[in-house]
Amino acid sequence: MTEAPAAAPVGKPRRERSATESLTSIALGLEAFMVFFATLTAFGLKALEPAPAFLGGFSLIVLLVLTARLVRYQWGLALGWVLQGVLVALGLVLPIMYVIGVGFAAIWTYCFLKGRQLDRAKTAHQTTSFKETP
């Protein structure tokens, strides 16, 4: 006996995300994972007491995840740039974080610039493809 195909979901269609939004949110998600492991490292090396290590790490992870959802707004992107500085500043607690933070900031910068480039190319393509030629 075969089943009927599932019906399409009812409701409004999903909002189309820009390339900048997609790429920067991926970068922030990866940074959240990195902060999780940095938090465990800071605790394991006794660089911080347990409460500040875990509370600070958890707070930064939550902020990164929330910002990943907010990069559709200009102020969300600005917050993402601020968080890049925070990641580099984690080098004050774990010196290796200077290197790791700069690496992730470079990934963020690349995602931001490449996303903008892709968004501009998509807009240019859409405007030229909709022009009518006589």
C-alpha cells in the first residue's frame, strides 16, 4: 500500500535570506562552538574560577547564537563586529585566544565581504534580467 505524499505546509513562505546573512550567521555559529571549547580549556587550565569561566562562556555563547539570528539587521552585523573584538580580547584569559580570535575574525571578515559581493551580484543579475528589451 502506498502513502499519499505529505501536503505542503500551510502558511506564509519563508523569508529569503541574503548571502551576507547566511555566511555571517554560519561564522557566528562556529565561533559559539569554539567558545564552548575555550570555556572548558579556561576551566581545565584553571585560568579562571569555575563560576566566571562557565557563566562568562555561557553568556558569550548565548550572545553569539542570538547575534547569528539578528545579522539580518545592520545593528546585528555591527554587534557581530563587536563580538569579533571580544573573541580576540579573550586572549587576556587564554593567550592562545589571540591567535584563534584573529583567525575567527578573519573568517567573519571574509564571510561579510564575500556575502556583500554575492548580494550585489544577485541584485545586479535580477535587475538586468527583469528589464524588457523591445
